[in-house]
Amino acid sequence: MAAKPIYRVVFHNQGEIWELYAREIFQSDLWGFIEVEAFVFEDANKLVVDPSSDKLRRIFEGVSRSYIPLNAIVRIDEVEREGTPKAVKAEGKVTEFPRPMSWPPRDDG
């Protein structure tokens, strides 16, 4: 049986670009969100720990599921193995994906 896939999820969060790794990702029942579960982090007992990765590990400690807005998602990739989670300052101009601000009017007539 093949190993469970690992997904790299890159998204905007409070002026930063976050890159996380997870084993489960799917469309949420909450409209406009992606659900991310089973986060994958490197071994915390390593001799050298990246501060950015450690920050994300602390933030997501105890989180079993996270709901990320679709308009915050930059990219989702299925990868062969996990990498180092990162949180870097978002630089340059980034425009969110356009979305309707309200539902179109209904024509019931």
C-alpha cells in the first residue's frame, strides 16, 4: 500500500506567507474554506531548529484541524516528503483572487 500523500499548503496570514505540510486537506463544509488536518512538522529534538519553523510548530500545537480561507491560499502541492515549514514576510504586491462580494440577485419572476 502506498504511503499517505503529504501536501504543502502555502497561504497568506497577517502579512506573512506561511508554508505548512499536512496529510489531509479537503474542501470544507464551511463555504469558502479549505480544511487542513494532520500537520507534519520536523523532529523538535534536532540540534538546529529553524526559528520560523519553531514558531509555526508552537502556533499549531494542539490544533487538530485548521480552516483556511480560499482567498488566502497561494498554492497547494502534493509532495513526496515533508519539508521545513516557513513563515516569511510577504513582500511585493500580492492581490487576492477575485471573488463576488455578494450573491447575484435572484430573478424569481
